[in-house]
Amino acid sequence: QHNVKLLNMSAAPTRRSSTSKNDVDDTMESIPSPIKPTQDALPLPLPKELAKYKHKDFEISTTLGTGTFGRVKLAQHLQTGIFYAIKIMIKSEIIRLNQLSHVQSEIDVLMRIEHPFIVKMTGFYQTSDNLCIVTEYVEGGELFSLLREQTRFPIETVRLYSSQVLLAIEYLHSMGLIHRDVKPENILLTRSGYLKLVDFGFCKLVEDRTWTLCGTPEYIAPEVITGKGHGRGVDYWAFGILDFEMLAGYPPFFAKDPFGIYDKILKGDVTFPRHFDAKIKNLIENLLQNDITRRFGCMKNGVMDIKMDTWYSTINWDAIYNLRIDNQPYSPKVEGEGDTSNFDSYADEIEDVTVPLNDEDSKLFQVFYEMMKVGLGE
């Protein structure tokens, strides 16, 4: 018991940043994988019709979150009064960090997907300095913040929350998309207590395997670390980490630096707290399986191995999908439209890192005007 308490105190992380090492991405996509997808992916839907926005249409206020090359801010649409979250990304930082393809992919994916447990993009626009993604405002704050506040969740809460995340992952995988950054920081709570998966910056359409090292160290799958190529299995690994962290209050693999974490992930030794029952231990062991051919979600039955697991025997998957949960474990306190009290406070930007783009770099963002025309049906 004493050891578990020490683990908990030392491991409960501060907000964790995602990482991406993009130098080998997409260079080896044609190499066949011994592990084939468990089912043929559906074709991606055509882009949804989007709203036409300009920066002057919004009154932009509080910072809701910070990212690698920008901030997410609360914004009120002046004409309708509706509140949105706007991800404001600095163009010069996108170029400097070689992330243009990830941003393009994020917008392309969000234009096409729609699911009860995935944040909805309503449009996007750009200014001379910034590229801005407009999504619904999810007022309940991050699952990460709630978990830190409560230390750990009761087992029934984890069952309900994880089932919603699993349905979002299943939906993405059905179209050949992998999220690649599932973690509590990228899950928001609606005012009615349901979950929404957000941040599709690493999401990618993958037919077989991809090679980019990306994700969040505590949540990265072993095949990403070893550079053997990865597919949808990385989301099931992250799902196993998420289940563990929600129940324990800390992730199964942690250390002072990323390399220490990677070393532990590759060794694969998981120490379960005493309050974990046999069923959840068995499920997590099957998800945190270094051998991808034996990992739940990656075998011939696909996601059904997880959904049919005895730990989920009390879950009615159709009821979850249709938002029919009778006893929500937690309903955020939301005081009116535009309330930001469920989000952490962020200091204002100390320095402006925006650099004016030269003509060559400006042309790289022309693709987003073309994408916008598609979204507007022009």
C-alpha cells in the first residue's frame, strides 16, 4: 500500500505535451506489413458543408489550452452569439516545426468525420499570420483536469468513460484513420457529462503502416519507439494506458525523462495497484501487449475482442452510442453560455513568436483556400 501511494504521488503527471519526429514519415509506406487490417476500411465520407468564417466575425477571449504552435481560445460569434473554441495556429511556427502536412491532415479529417464522441469542426479560416480551426465549444473541461481533481475514478466511471472513447476509436478505424494521440488531455467533457475526443493533429489515414514517431511519451506504443512501423494498434495500446491511468491516477510507465519512459514501455512490466480486479487486469494486459499479433483490437476479431470482454459485459453499446446513460458519474458545473470555469487558467502570451512569411512560405498555405472552397461547396 505504501509503495502504491508513493507511485501515485510521483507519477501523477502535469499536463503532457505531444511530440512528433517527422523526418521519416511516409518514406516507406509501400513496404508490406505482416499484419493486415482486420477489415476493409470504408471510404472516407465527402467533406461536410462548413460555415464561412472570417476573423472579424468573432470576439476572441479566454485561452482554453496551449499547443505546440498556438492556442485554443474561447470565441463568440458576433452575429449569432454562439460560443466556439478556435484553435489559432501560428503559420510561421507550423513551417518552422515542419508540421504543415499534419495540420492539413487534421483539417481534412475534421471536415469528413461526425460522431457523438468526437468534437465537431464547424469551419476554418486564415489570416496573414494564423490558421484557425473553429469547433464546437465543449464546456466541461479536460478529462485530465477532472482526473487530477479526483485522483482516480471509480471502476464504473472508467467503464462508462472508456466505452465512449472506444466507440470513437472504432469509428475512426472503420475509415482507416488512426488518432495516434489518445490521452486524458485530448478528451473533453460536455455539459451533460459525455466525452469528446479532440486534437486530430496526428490523426492519419493509414492503409497499412506509417513510420512517424509521434504521440505523448507515456502513451506511445512499443512499435512506435522501435520504428518498425505502426498502424491502428497504437490506439488500442493508448486505450489500455488510458484505462490504467483513469483507475490508478497515474500511467503504468513513467520516469523523469522520455527515454526512461520508453525503456519501461519496451520492457513491458506493469505493476497493478491492489484495487484493480482480475477482469480489468486481464483486459489491460491484453491491450498492453508488446506483441501486436496478440494485442486486443489487432487480431482477427478486431475491436470486438474488447467490446465482448467480460469487463464490459454490463455495457449496452447501442445505449452508449445514443447517449442514453441514466446515471452520469459526473456532470460539470456550467454557469451559462461561455463559462470557462472548468478549464485551467493560462497566462497571456509573453512574447509574440509570429514571423512574417515570405512569398514562398505563404504559397504553402494556398492549399487551405482550396480546401475551404470544397467545404463551402464552391
